[in-house]
Amino acid sequence: MKTIIPLLCLVILPVTLKSQDQAGKSITSGKITFQEKVKLEIKLEGDAAQFADQLPKEQINTRILYFDQENSLYLAEAAKNDDEEEMTQQGGGMRIKMVNGGASDKIYCDFKDKKKIEQKEFMTRIFLVEGDLAATRWKFTGNSLSILGYNCQEVISEDTTRKVKAWFTAAIPIPAGPAGFGNLPGMILQLDIANGKRLITASAIDPSFNNQGEIVKPKEGKKVTSDEFKKIVDDKMKEMGVENGEGTNHVIIRFNN
């Protein structure tokens, strides 16, 4: 008589990533706070060069992203102080005034119609730039990172002259992110533009925030196309002897008489 020995079978079931928050509910709307860090590249010539070490090397601003399944709005946090930050160099007779760029900028994205409206401030003028949502082509790297407890995957842009790296989470199944970037199967929680020259990272996520009345299309400013706005910026920067000025902060240096 043969003895039958039962075999122990190990069944490995595939793990399915669910678009859920820590409470187990799907995240389809909410509010994300981002810290936007911009490196400042300031060149001083002549007598002003002696003060180069006194100038800030970076600037950090707080941005807010409101989102739901149909659209999103990215804008600066309500200012607590003046938009201008001033420092005085003792004994040097110099005043440095830094004007925070983008204080009134807004980026509205319509996922259904694939449209984008940007309210941009440039040289005290407000512009309204309307166009299509950019169909950014991303390449998956296979790297992963945890941001605020959310598992994120790394992707890099394949269709831009600037190097752009993004970390997105499928736990928030909204094709959005900071600075108008998106077109991914999840929310971007970190964005690196030009090897850290501009780094935007989520610092807080509130999936319970009620967006009723928060997501509104920008309406202020002169309507221009993206190409028209770029030409306006380029022409002004050339006039000032500055290249690639869009999106940078302006530093005004004055010497007291």
C-alpha cells in the first residue's frame, strides 16, 4: 500500500496597487501644498562684485494645488508679507531688494477638454495664456521613492529641451502635478527641472479638503498665445541684457549715495 504525502502548495498572488489613501478611500480630490525651491544665479560686475557673497543662493516659495477628477488649479499661497524681500548690507551702502516672481501666477488645467489657462505676471503686467495641455512623453526609469508615505515612481521627460524628472503616485489617480505638469497615471509629488535648478516637492496632502469654490479659471490679464508671451519675455530680457529670464526672480541692487 502506497502512502500519499500531501504536497504543500505555495500560491503567489499578484499584488494590485489600489488608488487609495491611508484610510482606504480613493483620493479623487483634495489639496496639496508644495515647497518650490529655485536656485538663484546672480552675476555682479564692477564695484557690486564685492557683495556677491551676501546675496541669497536660493529662494523657497509655497504653492498650493487644488484638484478633483476634472480639473486642477496651481497657485501661490496667500502672501503673509509683502511680495518684496529687502536686505541691507551694513557699512557697504547697499540695499538689495528681491522681488518674488509668480506671486499672482495661476495655472488651471482641464483634464476632460485637455486645455490649460495660465495667468502670468511679467514686469508688473498680467497676461492670460491659453492653450492645450502638453502631452508630455515620459519614460519610466524603474526607480521608486516614498514621499509623505506615498509610494512614487520616477519618470523623465523625453520631449523637452530641459531635463525634467518627476515622481508620481498611483495612489492619487489624477493626471496632474505642480507647475502644469502631468499626463501620468497619478499625481506628481516631486518635480525636478534642470538638475535641481527648480525643485518642487509636496510637503502636505489633504485629501479631505473641500474644493468647492477653489478651482476657478483665471480671467485676469491680456490674452496672448504661448508663443506671443515667450516673445514678449525674450524681447524684454534681451533689452535688459539677460538671457532665459522667464520664471526667474529679479534682484534689484541699489547703492546709497
